[in-house]
Amino acid sequence: MAKLLVVDDESSIRLLYAHELVEEGHDVTTAASAVEAAEKLDQGEFDLVVLDIKLKNESGLDLLQKIVKERHEMPVILSTAFTFYKDDFSAWLADGYVVKSSDLTELKEEIQRVLAKKSVKRDA
């Protein structure tokens, strides 16, 4: 079981992701903004962050840069409705990238891949 932080400004997405990921056996905390996510990161330890790129009046890419700078080992998967962000150099800092869908198979697989990679690094 991994402790995940899901950051998305859309409440329906947060609820869907939380429900599905809890069913996968994860402990899920959600945040509606970059500010709220930063507060939650300061309050607790997480194994992985699932981060929306476009947040209301905020940039998920700015939060990604902050996480990479302050928490070098914290893996981040970007989750977005926009495929063109794959070409943004800032997005390359993330450990994974998925396009939002009502079918969370790709997200779940990406979470497992990134967590397995983190585990291998930790054991090395």
C-alpha cells in the first residue's frame, strides 16, 4: 500500500481518483490547489504525487518544480487532459505522464511502474 497525494482542482476527478485508488489498496489524500498540496506535503510523508497540470489560477508545473527542488526523491505523475504538455521541458521533470480518462487503467499502471522504480532505487 502506498500513500498517494492527488492534486486536482476538479472535485469530480479528485473523488474518482481517490475512490479507484483506495480500491487498489492505496491510502489517498487529496488537494484542490497547489497551495493546499504544498501544505499537505509539509504535514506528512507521501510515496507519490498525482498532479494535474492546469489548476485554477495556478500551474501544476510550478508545483512540480518546487517538489523536485525540495523533495528530490518524491515521484510525481502528471495527469492532464492536454497531450501537448509532453513537449514542455518542465513536464520532463515528472516521473510519469498520463492523459486523463474515465478509464483509470493507464494511471493505475503508471503508479505501479513509478512505485516499483522507486522501490528498486531505494533497495540499491
